Amino acid sequence: MAELKANMVEVQDDDEFQQLLSTFPNRPVVLRLGAPWCQHCKKMEQPFKEIGASFKEALFVSANVDKMETYGKDLRYTPTFSFYYNSRKVDEIIGVNAQRLRDHVWLHCDS
């Protein structure tokens, strides 16, 4: 599994992400699915990191959608932000809107 830095990590494939979900079952997980070629994804990199710094109780995971065969399946837009708890997807938002992302993270976290 990729190195966990504070509450931010990048996974390389579905197996790594599944292992991460299994390792932290009682922690909210925010998965950012993007791609290196996606300009919208690049715009959300910094806000994603800043929001992650504000919500330490959640785990913020980045992944390249092109390498996520299962979790990236049927994805229609990048970036997509998926929210997991107890290894189950509980919410999803798409697009470039840092305030909307912050609001959804707040909704799924205790603080």
C-alpha cells in the first residue's frame, strides 16, 4: 500500500484502495478520482489538500481513474469525489467546486 502521509494518500489501483478501506473501516474516506490529462482535476488538487488538512478525522485518497478498473467503472466526469464509510460508498459529487466538496466532507465528518 502507498505511504500514508498524515491523512493523505495516493493509491495505484483497486486492490490498494480496497486494502485501505479494510484498514480504516470506521474512518470516513474521501476518494478523489482524476487523471493527469484532466485540467479540471488539476484545479481541485490544492483545494483537496487544504480540505484534507482541515478534516484530520477523514482519510483523503487520490487515484488515477485510468488505473482504477472497479472504482473508476462507469465514471462519467473527472474529478469525481466518492465518500466511503465502513467500506461502503455513501455519497458522490462531481466537478470543480471546492466549497461543495468542503460541505460534503463536513457532512460526513464528526467535526
